[in-house]
Amino acid sequence: MGKGGEKGGESGEPEAQIRFYTWEEIQKHNLRTDKWLVIERKVYNVTKWANRHPGGQRVISHCAGEDATDAFQAFHINPTLVQKFLKPLLIGELSPGEPSQDRDKNSQLVEDFRTLRKTAEDMNLFRANPLFFSLYLGHIIAMEVLAWLMVSYFGTGWITTLILACILTTSQAQAGWLQHDFGHLSVFKKSSWNHIIHKFVIGHLKGASANWWNHRHFQHHAKPNIFKKDPDVNMLHIFVLGDTQPVEYGKKKLKYLPYNHQHEYFFLRLSFLSSFPVLMCCLIPTHLCIFFPLWSRLDPSRVLQATLFPAYGEGQCRGENYGKGAERAKGSWELQFLESHWFVWVTQMNHIPMEIDCEKHRDWLSSQVAATCNIEQSFFNDWFTGHLNFQIEHHLFPTMPRHNFWKVKPLVKSLCAKYGVQYEEKPLGKAFVDIVGSLKKSGDLWLDAYLHK
């Protein structure tokens, strides 16, 4: 139990005396209505603050009862500024005899990783190159302009439409990687500037919600490939993933779909998801179409977008870039179909073939590397994947500008080798094949458990 005088906390009242807590006590406070966490040996009660957390209440809740120091440093580009929000939540510190890490984690590994991060900071690897991102945005805008010029000069015939679909698919995919940069606060020094441009890129160029993206993606980064914490792997009604979930649900005789064929209908799912938004936009009124991509959260910025850019929003949904009538749906469907395949294959190649399981309370380095893998570096791979081929470095340092991943990679590989942490890297083609192979393996495990256990 904690020892000392009266504690402060949510009220912001000053502490009369420092209270000390053991890890045994702290780990009990990991409930929905009772959340504590530790940052640099200081204990914070974030129960009420979680609902006001800018990154969403779930991402901070996933660290309840744990040492969140590395996660805190990973997600905030100005930790000193954020400290002012933490100060009223401080309730004490770890007892002097308690280790800095919980659950018998390798304290030397943790310290070495933090030293590596400090080295990266000293090398200015967290400083973005304005020219890189300016040129990147420029090549996206150039493709958009080229598409409009082609419509103006060549009309909307089949050949033009196919070329337009390829051009706009490329621009949309690249815009997706660009919004990812701003969403992770890796471009500007001020968070507010990143948030503003993020809303513009994901809202106006992609037609999606920044709030929805933040809500899901930060959870994924905090606890990648962990059931009930990473929303990207909570797909029971469609897929069973990893080695343990298929057996567990096979024994329970759960069969929402024939999971032993999931490696086959994975391709059909991509096609369905790509065409569904277009179908819905053809069925609902134009002025409501702009709100369809919000899914689970209404983003106020999308209301403003619909008001200021109704023609653009309507064009995005109804395919008016491609002409009238049947050609509208034709152009939009082709673009959505191609882009969805590009997006899903790239985003899943780093995670689906890796370990997917329940929470194991690993240190930051070990948990991130276990759930991610890299793809070999080349100019094409860097561009095609938006530098997500450096997935390990991105997960370890999500606020680092992507053009610096290759510089920190040797340091990460060296640290992994020192502690026997597997650092996996593979060719792009093999990464795609491994997605299908992993789904088939999990499906076979499910079928065996379903029939025989």
C-alpha cells in the first residue's frame, strides 16, 4: 500500500507529503473506473483525465497499471509541455526499493533503448526536412492537376478513364501516407500545425475523419497485435488471427464465416469494401454523402469541409471527375478498388504474419518488434509503402520523420542483436505472400480445433 501523507490528484491540490507505492499496488488500478500509470517513476491517477485525453481515452487506458514512460515519450513531441497536464494528476512515486520497470522486465534493455532514443535526438533525427514534405505534397497535387487536365482535353472515354484511375489511385495512396505523417506529428514542431494539416489532407484529399483515424491508430501503436487493445486485429466476425485465437474459438465452435477459407475470401473482402462506399453514395442524398466516411465519430472539421467545399465532396463521392451517368460509378469504383488493394496489402504486410496474441506486458522495444517486420529498402519500396517498409523504426519512434528511418535503423538492429530480440526484414513480394500464408495457417488451426477439440 502507499505510504506517506495526504495525496493530491484530480483536484490539483498540492501534496502535503510524497506518497510511495509498490508495483503490486499500482497494477491493481487497471480498471475502466480506476486507472493509474507510471511515467519516470512518478505515479499518476488518470481515471477522470482519460476521457479528455486528446489521443482518446482508450490508448491511455491500455497502459493502466503499467510503466508508460516509453509510450509517453513515443507519442508526444513536446513532453515538457505535456507535463503541465500531468502535474494535477500526480499522486506519488514508486517506493525507493521498487524497480523502475514493472513485471520483471529487463531494466538494462529498457535503459539502453532510452539511451538509443537520446542518441537519435542528439543526431536531430526527430527534425523534419521541409523540402522532403514539400516535394512529396507537390507530386500528389501534380497528379491531381494532371487528372483534371486529362478530363478537360480528352473527355471521359474508357482509355482515359483507365489512365485516370491509375493516376488518381496513386495520388490517393500517396495522400494516405502523407496524412499518416501529419497524424503522427512528425512534420512540424508544433502539434497544432500537424493537426491542422492532418485534418486537411485526410479530410479534403482522402474524405475521411481525422478523429476516427486518431482514435484507432494510436491504440494500434500503443499495443500492436494485442487482442482487445489493438483494433486492427479485433476482426473475429471476418478473420481469426495468430496461433492462439483460432484454437480458442475453434474449441468454442464459433463460426461466423468458414475461416479455413479466409486466405481466399481475403481478396473478395477487399473488392467489397472498395465498392461499398461508392454504392452507398449512389443511394443517399448528395449533401449527406460527405458524412459517410465518418464511421464511428462525427468530426466537426468534416461539417466545415462539407460547407466550404460541397462540389469537391460531391465529386469525391459520386465520381463526377469522370463524367456523367454510368461513367461516374465506373471511374469511382476503379479508383476505390485499386486504392483499397494498395492500402490493405501495404498496411497488413508488416503485422499479420507477425505474433498476434494477448497482452504479455513486454518492454516497449520487445513488444513493438515482436508485432512488426521491415521490408527491404529501395527507392521504389520507400515510395510505394510511404516508408512503412521501415515499420520497426516507425513503431519505435512514431514521431520521427520517415526520411530519417534509414539513419536510425543500424542502431536499432544493433540493440536487438545485443539482447537477442528478433529483427525481421524481408523482400516486398515475400511480405505479400506471407499475409496469405499466415491467414491460411490460422484458418487451418481453427478448422482442426473446430472439428476435433
